[in-house]
Amino acid sequence: MITQIQENGNQLIATFNGRLDTATSAATAEAVKPLLEASNREIILDCSQLEYISSSGLRIFLTIRKEAASRGSKVIVRNISADIRQVFVMTGFISLFEIQ
């Protein structure tokens, strides 16, 4: 799992590449720490290269959302595959995030 964060104006764009599961969640949680500290920003979670997400990965997304809301930031999830969209639908995450 490779997680990269880029800054583009008022946006922070996190790109996830690979499988976000129990084995990779600790490293991913560490990699997204800058997102948790961002205030009044637009946080983009780019999932175009995300192959799989487990409950551990969903927990990371939820943590990002909660911290963003408390700091006046907005979270947008982009480019999810049909399989990951199905996970979001089954878990109710589809209503928690703005999906593009």
C-alpha cells in the first residue's frame, strides 16, 4: 500500500494505491496524519488506485472525516471502483462521505 499526499492550493489530495487492509493500516494511518491536522481545507481521498478496503481502512477514512469536521475541513472521496462503492453502500459509508 502506497499513500501519497499532495498539496494543491487549498486542497490536500491523498492518493491510495494498493490494498488498505489490516496489514497496511498502521502505515497508512501514519501516512495520513497531515490530513488529521489540516484546518479549513478540502481533503480529497483519491481512490482510483485503491484495490481493496477492509474495516481497518474504513476506520481510517472515518477518522479523517471526524477530524476534518472538527477543524472545518471538508472530505471528498473520488474515483472509487464498483467493488469499493459496494463496500461503502453495505456499511453505510456512502451517506457519510461526498463521493465524486
